[in-house]
Amino acid sequence: MPSRTERAARVAVLADSDTRWKWGVLTARRITPGEPRESAESGESGESRETTPTGFVLRGRATPTARQLAETGVSATAPREVTGTEFLREVRDAAARGEGYDVIVLALVGGTVRALLQGLAELGLDRRPVIVTGYVGVVYEKLADGLLLRHGADVVLANSRHDAERFRAVYEGVGADPGAVVEAALPFLGGAPHTPEAGRDTLVFAAQPSVPVTRAERGYVLRRLVEHARRHPGREVLLKLRSKPGEHTTHLEEFPYQKLVRDLPVPPNFRLVYGHMGEVLDRTDLLVTVSSTAALEALHRRIPTAILTDLGVREALGNHHFLGSGLLTSFDRLDQGAVPRPDEEWLSRQGVGVGGPGTVPYERAFDAARARVAELLAGPALPPIAPYYTAETAGGYLPGVLARHRLDVTAPEPRESGVRRIVREAARGAYRHGVQRVAPVIRRLGEL
């Protein structure tokens, strides 16, 4: 049987939302070796073909729809929907068939990563896969908790020099091994640099499902966008949405802009849009947001970008991450025609200046991660998974984290049936309805 370095790596990606699916697939392709290409004339090995990971999405409250998965544009093959236990069985059974995964990318929230680390460790595989995890965008909340829940993975990717320094400091601060932290970049940066076009003036607001969170704050943002469009009739103002009503992404959305806008008269140059963010950015002349990762995508392409301060500069909003960026501004200033200018050193530290003057090309931003994975694949069997959170270090916290996921590969497999699928979809729909309709009503009643 070929060794793990003599063939294309077998890679599995497990994600729990559309954005993490996109991150996981693109990350897998950038950091794992593909099957060597052979020269048609000489048969000599050349560049590697792109890795094609096997995809799984975790069944849960944020399970993406087929439309959301297709909109990411990262794979023509739909991932298989599984529970955590079903995924572990797949890993176990693939190893038993002699087709075990070499690399597993866990594109999940921290608690789920920790539960899967436990489950993978308990499989007791003779040669376990390399486990990779990381973050899909800006890390502005739960830094310590999220990182410590991810500790135990072989590779914890940091999307910038700034993040790598923070991640290592957290691990070192609790006496945990920081060696798994590897600096890389966001895997979905790219696209052509911004080029103004005569007669085109397009402002895009990148919406976030949970930032801001309250109806009043989201209503404020919407009203200011509509007013801006009315003040600038020659400018196209697009509100870029992540999901349609009834769909969920990484975070829950109680007050969708699609519903709030029904109460407002809007000018003809204001529109709601969906679609792949990269394609929307192709026609963007000014990207405005509170703290969306889309800002980093825009900055990488040198698209003028503005981070709003109207609701304050607060940790809960995530816009504090942009302190020192030169991008913080308000609707009043945008209405007056102001366009922020980014600080180049800040861009470089955030990993969005790669490829610019004095920095490495973007394609090389993943060299260290690719080398680390290749080194782990070529070496002897990996040591047992050793996370920081254990019964000894977090005896009052870890049991609750693990209990929420109930991973037990020894339990009987439930029989899949049409009725089970219908009930599952009905329950998921009821949950989403409760989040977007019932919960806001109950909250308002509680304030009476």
C-alpha cells in the first residue's frame, strides 16, 4: 500500500455552517499535498493536483441549505450531512477498510472541536489522521476559551501574524504547548485588484446575522443606508445579505434586514442582493460594514473600505478589532463623501497586506502550514491527542462541553427513513421560526 506521502492525501472536512464549509474546503486545498502530476512526455512528477476533500456538514441548528452551500462556490459535490457520531463512525470504518483519512479539517466552533478531539482519541486508531482547525475570520470574542477548546489539534491555523502572536500568548499563558499554532492567511482572499470604472459608483454594505443584534440597531443601520442612497442618487447602494429568511449561518439572526426593510420606502438605487461575496466585490467601489470578514476580502483587493462607528466601537460589535486600521468612520462622514485610507502596517499584521510591497505573495502565505502537515504525514505515527482541557484542568467545565454533543460510536445506529427526515426538517424549521419570530415577541413582552 502506498505511504501517505506517495499518493494524494485523503482529506475530510467537517463543517457546521456555510461559511465554515467554505473555509474548511479552501484550507484543505491549500495545506495538503495533492496527487503528483506526471509529465505527458517524460512521466516525471511535476506540480501536485489540487486536493479534493471529502465533505461533511454537521447536522444542527445552523446546517446550511443546498442553496447556501452552492453559493460558496467551493465544491461541485455537496457534502454529506452527518451527526458527530456518524462522522466518527465514518472515520473508524474508513480506517478499517484501509482507506483511512490522512488529514481531518475541523471547521467548527470550539466546543464541537473539543468534543470531536475526544471522540477521535477514543477511536484508538493505529495511525490517526493529522487534525487541523482554525477560525473562519476575525477573532474578536472568546479568544481564550475558543483557543483552549481547540488545543489538542495538531495544527491550529492563525489567519495573520497578529493572530499567531495572540494564539501563542494564550497557550503559553496557561502552560500549554503553543507548537500547534501556525501562521497562514484567510484561504478565500483573492480576486482582481479594484479598478474604478467610468460611470460606476457602487457602495456595498456587508451585513452580518448577529452584528448588530437588536432590532433598534439593525433598523438604524438600514435607515442610514436608505438615506445615503437617497442623498446620492447616482450611487448604487447594495445591502449584501448572507442568508434568506428561514436559513441560518454561523450566527443566529433574529431580525433579518429583509423583514425590516418592508416598513421603509426605498429609492430605486437601493437593493438587497445575495450571491458569492467575491462576485459582489468585483463591482464594489466602497465596502461598508460593522465588522464583517468581508472587509478583509475587500482590503486584500484594495477596495476602499469603511468600518462603522455609529453604534460605538465595542467588543460586542467586533469593530474594536479595527482599531489602528484607519478605517473607522461614520455614516455622517460617508454621507459627506469621506473615504477612509487604511494603515499599511495594520494591513500587513492582519494578513491582508500579503502580496503587497515588502510582503510575501499571497500564495506563499500557506507554505508553513503545508510544510507542517507534510512533516506530520511523513513522520511516524502521531502521539495521542493531548488537549489542554481535561478532567484534571477543567473538571467543572469539560464534562458539560462533552455532554452537549453525546458522541458514542458504540450506540446503535438509528435507521434513516423518510419519516425521520421529515420530522428532522420540521423540527429545524420550528427552531428557526422560534428564533426569528417567537423569541423577539417574548423579549418584547418581557420588557412591558
